[in-house]
Amino acid sequence: MTSPTRPAHRPAPHHDLVLRGGRVLDPESGLDAVADVGVTGREISGVSATPLPGRRVVDASGLVVAPGFIDLHSHSHTVQGHRLQALDGVTTVLELEAGLSPVEEAYRLAAAEGRPLNYGFSASWAQARMAAVGGLPHGGGITATLHRLGEPAWRREATRVQEEALLDLVRRDLDAGALGIGVLMGYAPRVRPEEYLAVARLAAETGVPTYTHARDLVEQQPDTPVDGAEEIARAAGETGVHAHYCHVPSTSHRHTDRVLAVLDRARAEGARVSTEAYPYGAGMTAVGAAFLDPGRLSGREASDIVYARTGRRVRDAEELRALRAADPGALAFLPFLDEDDARDRAFLDRALLHPHTVIGSDAMPLTWTGPVADPLAWPVPPGAAVTHPRTAGTFSKVLRRYVRELGALGLMDAVARASLFPARILEAGVPALRKKGRVQAGCDADLVVFDPAAVSDRATYTDSTRPSTGHAHVLVGGTPVVRDGVLLPDALPGRPVRR
């Protein structure tokens, strides 16, 4: 008599890496529990309340395990910029407000050099316009954009033929995988509103958002062709485009409440509108920008502007004109709200805490203050480069100030605004984003592990490249970029995100 056959013993599959016993936050499912997270290859391979077997196990007890942060608004495209953002918990950086054109040039350069973080770009209305209307060279990356922002040629009224030519360049970039259309309308504020609607229609037809730096509000420039907030709301309603309104407080200033009300009304009428903010009261842009013309400072003085390379305030309108002529692409700080003033700070807080606001850093390129011996040296030598502190500190400042200190945001809500909600803005037209912003099996292993009691920004306006602290581990596609709080300089696992 034969004995019954026993089922074969099948050992549990081993994950490449297990993050053991952290507080796992998944903003889509609402999971907030102590669990193990398994990673195999580039994907999350398991989330379990019981221990998972792993070839390598990392103790995450006492730490939060969350989806890596997705920055929709980063002009910091280099390896060094990515490193600063990695130490701020970011795993995907997207250049969506300005965009780049030709977009294939941007993807090709990033792939050739390698990047620590995932990266992607929208089509650039401004660079397309610079070529088609201004007759300027096409391309050159963000450096060329910044240098040419003040050129009058690209900001003039387009003929019908020129408008169609610029739309054709944008179409080509969308066909090449661009993630939407970035529109720097605030830098060419006299452009016909009909052109903006044409761009919005193109985006709607393609199924991607527009990402707009709004033109002037009527309170700022009464002769503006159309109020900047009303223009974005109108385009969303008329064309059906998903209209993303970039950095609301930095363009709306003390009119932020009115702008948010305009957008709320548009949503109530069925329009798709999203907003973003960063937790700082000063902006940064090229000194040649149209709105830094001494005659158009709208309540500011020339002496409010700080020339970033030297850290010195501009003396007067005459010096500002000289800087704009000599070095139009140079970066400058400009205040829009006073963080030390309670009333001004409240405008910033209300914008950031609005239920439809996501976190976007508006990270800026590094400006080297002297000869660059090694642009990849890490850490960035003290005083060797300047940027805006938002480049290194945006997401950590939100966690420090709004979650830990003020209690104005729950931790899950803050994580969602930095990960899931940005993914949702893109995912209808960019399927790759459906696997980001979540901690679920089958999703990308873009993960941040941080200490909620210790995470903090350290960058300041005078020491702008100091990395944030408190992020113990940052994984991009399952590969550590930050381990035990230390950046790994040789880690370049970033991959392109395309439509």
C-alpha cells in the first residue's frame, strides 16, 4: 500500500530587499500601519503585516515608509540638483512649467549623462515661441530659456503663420513623449489670449495638461489683456483641458485668496484645475524677466531684488537695468510675501493648505560663484554654488512646519500632496504615473524612508545648498540613492518618464 502523496514544500519567495517594520503610508488605499515592504527589481513586490523574507533586510522600525515624492515643478536638471532633491525625499523630478523644446534633446542629454532621479519634461511653449516668433535658436535647455526670457523678439504679437509654426513645434514635442505643455505666460504678458486658448485646445485634444505661470492679475497690471487667474479658469472651462496653475502664491501675492476663489468656482462648474505651492515667501527667476523691468515692478522696488551670484541687493533702478543688459539669464531673488509678517505668512499658508494644492518646489539650477573645478563634487563645496533654498528644502519644510510644528496637515495628507496627488494630475495621459505615488505591490519601488520627528530643511537664502536631513533611505526603482541618510554619489538609477 502506497502512502498518500504529500504536497511539495515551496519556500516563500525571497524579495531582493525588505524594509522591515516601518510605518507604511499608502495615500491611495489609506494604509497606515506597521508592515514590511518587499522590493524585487524595480518594483514593490509585497506589503505585509507579517515578516517578509528578503535577501537584504533594512530595519525601518520607528520610521515612515512612503511613496517617493514627485516634484512637478523642477528646473534643476543636473546630477547635483537631483542629489539635493533626493535628500529632500524626491524620487521623480519633472520640468513642467517651463518645459523644454525640442524635448527629445532634453531626454537625450539626461540619458547620456545619467540621473539619480526619474525625470521628465513637458513641451515648452516659450522655447517654441522663441524659435517660431522670435527667430531665436531652438533648444539649448533651461540655460537658454533663462538667458532669452528678456528678449523682446519672442514676446511680440505672432502672425497667424508664426502661431501655427509654434503650435507645430509643440505638437512634435508631444509626439516625442512630452508630458503636457508648459506655458510661461507671465513672461510674455501681452500675448493675445486667443493664443493661450489655442495652446489649451491642443493639450486637451492630446489628453495632457497645461502647466501655466499665469500672466499678471488685474490688481497688479490694470491694462493686462486678461486677468491671469480668469484666463486659466476660462481655458479649462472652454477647452476641457486639465489646467495646472503653477505656484499660486508667488504670482498672486496678497491676492491669493481671490485667485483660489476663482479656481474653486471653475471646479464647481466642472472644470479640471489643480494648483501648487511652495513654502517660501521669495521667488527666484532670471533678472531679465519682463516683470523685473524697473517700470513694471508692481509694488516692489529695485532694491528688493537680490543678485544671487553675489548675494547683494540691487542698489537702484539704474543698476537693475545694467544687470539686465549685461547678464539677463542671471538668477535673482525677489520677495512676494514676507515670511516674518503674520498676515503675509497667512496668505502662504492658506494657499499651501488649500485642499486642491500639491507641493511643487520650483527648484532652480545651481549658479556657480567661481570656477567650477568639478561640477560633480559631492557634497557641494560651501559657498561654491547658490540656488533657491526651495531646491534643497521644499518637501522637508512642509513636513517640519505644517505637520510637526503647526499640526495643520496630517502626515498622510502631506505625503499625498507630495506623491499621489501629483501622480494623479498626470496619469490620465501619462500611464507611467499610475505606478508611482503608491506603496502597493506592482508599483514602482520609488520609496522614501524618513523620521517624522527629525526631518527638516536646512537650506536658507544665504546658505542655499545645505541638504535636508531626516530622510534615512531613498530608493529610485529599487536602487538606493540615499542610504542611512548618506547620499550615494555613484547611484544613477533615474529613468525617463514619457507620455
